[in-house]
Amino acid sequence: MRCLVISDIHANLTAFEAVLADAGKFDVIWCLGDMVGYGPDPNECIERLREFPHVCVAGNHDWAVLGQLSLEDFNVDAQRASLWTRQQLTPDNRAYLESLPVKLVEEEKFTLVHGSPRQPIWEYILYPSVAKPNFAHFSTHFCFVGHTHAPAIFRYREAEHDSNVCELLEIYYSRPMLLGNDRLIINPGSVGQPRDGDARASYLILDTEALTIEYRRVYYPVEVIQARMDEANLPVRLITRLSYGW
Ligand code: ZN
């Protein structure tokens, strides 16, 4: 099965469409949460995702829009965007977000969460020191996470003398990487608001038979969504950061 693995669309339909066009044929979408928040197209993104066979877990921004998380944990710009999104969301799309689980297991081998297996909604796995204890919190071989908006692969290996090792692997783009025998935590990066200094949308394709992942980056016209954000009077900082991918 060919899975399109995406995360953190953040109501950026322009980036989402670019990913869908670039991905080629796939059987299913695995979405790791944060469909909404920051961007101008919350309803459009949810509705577009729902056109495909897919599974999706909830992210912190999805919960914030539903009022399931306090906005006090957000910075002022994220708060404004969240309140704006709350007003825009149709009852049907709101019900869809409410229906999302926080953790899923797919094809027996893959756990799906937004933040981390230990704290699915909030924890950021940015470093091996945070990834390492998280390997005890899921039972499948692999785990997909989002939330940091930065592509990453953490590998856990049982080393000699009981000193298990967790390390960050180098990511290669546009070619299949074999998942191998070691347990991994894999972040596909963000579709709608990359934060690794590359403004292009980030995603990956998983082949569940060959057990490979292929990371990809795809250009999208940032100025098109920026104009829509401007029209919606969304915070300027959220508009400019898309140009730089931070
Ligand atoms: Zn996010």
C-alpha cells in the first residue's frame, strides 16, 4: 500500500493542493493532525482531506479550535488565528475535528500521533534526548509524529552494555529510504507551515510492502496564500514566516 503521510496542514490549501498534485498515485492519506490554525482555509482543507480514503489524528491546534485546550498556552498570534478559525468552522467540520482520535495504529507496524507517543497532543520531539524515552510509549515498530514542523527520523538501537542509543538520522529527499530493522520515530515535516528554513511543503510517501519512505519537498506559490491571509486579516507575523519556512 502506498500511503501519503502528511502533517500540520494548518489551513493552507495552496500547499495541500501542491502536495496532492506532486504525490502521484496513493491508496490512503495518513494525516498527523493540526489540520487548522494559522492559515485561511480551515473548511477547505478538512473537506479536501475527506474526499480521500484517510485516517487522521488530532493535534493541539485542532483541540484549541474546539475549545478542548486553553488558548493561554498559545502565543498571541496563534490565539488570534485560533479564534478566527473557530468562527469560520462549519458545524460539520467541527464535528469532524471532534471525532478525531489522539492515537492510531495502522497496518500493525505503525503508530500515528501528533506530538509524541508519550504526550500525543503537546510534546515536541525535537532532540534524541526527548525521542529516546518515547520509544517505551508505543508498541509498534515505527511511529509517525508531526507537531515540530521539521522533518526528522530518530533511530533507537539496543547497544551493548545496556546503553541503548537514540540518534537523529540524515534525511535524503526524492529517493526511497529503507526503514530497516531498527525502531524509528519519523516526522514528515509540515505541509502548510514548514519551520526548518525551507519554505516548500514537506511530506513523505510510505510503501508498506517494500517498507520504504520517500521524503519530498514541493514548491507552492506562497504569495497566493499570503494574499488570502491578508484579506482575512490574520496576524502579519504568521503571513511573513511562510516566506522563510520558520
Ligand atoms: Zn502544527
